[in-house]
Amino acid sequence: MNQSADTVTENSGFIRELGSFDSVMIVIGTMIGSGIFIVPAEMARLIGSSGWLLVAWLVAGVLTIAAAISYGELASMMPEAGGMYVYLREAFSPLWGFLYGWTLFTVIQTGTIAAVAVAFARFTGLMLPVISETHYLIPPIHLASGYAISLSTTQLLAIGVIGLLTWTNTQGIRYGKIVQNLFTVAKLGALAGLIFLGLLVGRNSTAMDSNFGHFWEQIQHVPIAASLSSFSAFGLFVAICVSQSGALFSADAWHDITFTAGEVKNPRENLPKSLILGTAVVIVIYLLANLSYLFTLTLSAIQHAPSDRVATAVMEVIAPGWGGSVMAIAIMISTFGCVNSLVLAGPRVYYAMAKDGLFLKSAGRLNQAKVPGQSLMVQGIWASLLVLPRTFDAQTGQYGNLYSNLLDYVISVALLFYVLTIVGVIRLRVLRPHTERPYRVLGYPIVPLIYIVGATIILLSLFVYRPFSTWPGLLIVLCGLPIYLGIRGRVE
């Protein structure tokens, strides 16, 4: 079948199939997974105030939208597959691009795929008891102190979801976008329903008086450190900064649409538009969702929601007995769509790296459907393998998931790459002043600086007050350095 010049990217062979609506759906779909339904519990425990909880989400919203507004300039300048990998390569050096791509493949994208797929399986287990983390096909095999490997029905379903969505995406971008659009529209409907019910049906005097009658008053909370709590002004500031690891993670992956830039129609216009519109829609939804939680539950109930499932607790108040099942279905829809968008986007980065000789050579080829099929398969295999390893606490006898630890480690590192990328906007203005910029950052340089300064303060807070979950992330990044030097040496 012949493709017009408007449909096929001239140099890469990608098919420009993603329109403006599709692009916005990918931005929204990657951002909304399971975080908004769970993360507010931990944030509420850290901050201890309903008013400051909303402020923390507002901070996350301002930073995310500022990043999207700034990022649009790079997307319009370089509308090719690879996104942040390409921007870091061009603004700084191939090394920085590789280190981001290395971390994306080893942990950020694949670890998130594993985490969201397992979240889908866990909520499926609420509907189908046979799906359980304690129903083992292969019982835990202890490999070393604190680590094991197992295969439960929950893990098997998660791997099945990853495999299914990897396969559908190898069939062409058209199939991927259809799945994406359907599930993103469905999850938006589910969230709209949750917000409507929470604000109008779940609203009760107990929650309203407790949360809004004492809006800024702090109640029981988890200390940030041994000698620091949110009851002091500085402690509250640090608590809001530290809580951003949850809020920003819930709003993460907003830039994944730029990974697929080679498949977006009119990318110089649609990429900035989808970034700004998509992030703005999600942030408004997140703020309204938190308001609906506060209208229905006291802050204490949010802090102590079973398994941190705040949205489920809200629905149980609204519809006792069956509200939890309704919420489980809503979260299943949300997580399934999120996995699809993550599976779709990531391989375009590995494709771009392979084209530069920095990834498996086979990942740099498109299949008959004009998508990076081998890149998709490699990502799917690695993400599936990340589902299997477990952590083990000998004192409690409880099993965790290795990918959860890895994601904790790289949240701060991902934030560091975002800061570097936004710095790249300013750097490229200096280095390449005459390069065509169909879209220029609104409010330049104030908007990029808002993100750079705000995100840097959060980063410093995380490295000081959450050292055990931040410094290891730098080690994961640095592990890519000898690999990069080895690859470059072999190529040269």
C-alpha cells in the first residue's frame, strides 16, 4: 500500500498516524495509572493537613505544567523518535542521552510497566480470588539474603498483560492508538464519576468539618526524620518537598508522547499542544480527585486507608458492599490503558539509541507494520523479568517486589534528567539561536526557571532526607558509564 508524503516520515519510515486527539490521549494515558488512587495516603501521613495536602498537589501541578510548556520547544525543534534521549544528546552530549536511555530501559520505563501491570493484576484479584500474590505456581526460591524469585497468579497475569500489549503494539501504531484511546476515554469517565460521587454524594458533615473547618491544622503524621516533623515551618516545607516524590510520580511520563514524535502528524504543532493540554487536564483531575477524597473522608481516614487505597475507601463510604468492586474495575481500566501507553512509547527511545549505535542493532529496525518490533520485544521481555524477583523481610516474613525498590531509587534520578532537559532549552537558545523554533516557550525564561529551581529544591530535599531511596539511583545511572565507554570504544 502506498503512503503519501504527509503520512510517512521521509527519513525514518515511521507512519505518521497519531493526530492531535491521539497525542493528547497518550499524554493523559501515560500520566494516569494507579498513583492518584493510592499516593494521597502517604502524602497525607507526611504532611498531616488537608490544606497543605492540596498545596502539595498544586506544587506538583505547577511544576509539571511548567515542564510541559518548556519541553514543547524542544519537541517542536526536533520532532523525531526518541524524545528526551535526543534532547539531552543535542543539548549536552551523546553520553547524557545514553545515560538517560540506559536508565529508562533498565528501570524507569520497564520498572513502571512491571509495577502498573502488577497493580492491574492485584485489583483483578479483588474480583477474581484465584488471582492472588499468595497463590503460587512457583513458590519463592530464596537466592540471597533478602531476595527471592517466585511466580504467583498475580505475577503471571501481569506478565500476560505485558505480553499481550507488547504483541498488539507490534501490529502497528494504529492498533496501539485504538487501544490507547478507548482505555484513556474510559479511565477519564471513571475518574469523572469518582469525582462527581465524592463531591456530591459522598460529601458529609463529619469530613467537611474536620478537613475544611481545620484546613491548615495539622494532625497525627509520620515524622520526616528523627529530629524533624511537619509541625515546624521548615519541617512542613521539607514534608511538601519529600511528598513530591509521590505526587510527581503519579503525574510522571507526561513527556512520553515525544518518544513517538516520528509518528505524530504535524508534530511541530501537535507535540507542544498535546503536552500542555494533556498535563493541564490531568492536573485539574488530580486536584478535583483529592477534593473528592477530602469531601468524603476525614484526613485521618485518608492516612489510614487500607493498603493506601483511598479511592476504594471513598467508594465504600458512598456504596457500602459494592463500591470497592466498582473502584477495582475503574483502576483495572486505568492501569491497563497506562501499561499500553508505556509499552507503546518506550521502544521508540531504544530505536533512536540503536540508530546511534548505542543499543542492540536489531532494535533500530522497523517491522512490516512500520514500528520497532524488536525494540518492543526486548522491552517486553525485560519488563516481564522484573515482575519475578521479590524482596524478603526476614523479621516480618513479608515479600515485596524488587521493581518497587528500583523505582524508589530512580524517581529522584528521573527528576534530575527532567531538570537537565529543561536546562537544555536555555542552553540550546544560546548554542543554536538561529535554529527554527515553531513553538517557543511561553513566559521564557521565567517558566523554565520555575521548574528548574522548584525541581532542584525537591531533589536536594530527597537526597538529604531520603538518602536510602535516592543515592542508589545515582549508582544505577553510573553503571551505564562503563557500558557507554565500552560501546563507544568498540564503534570507534
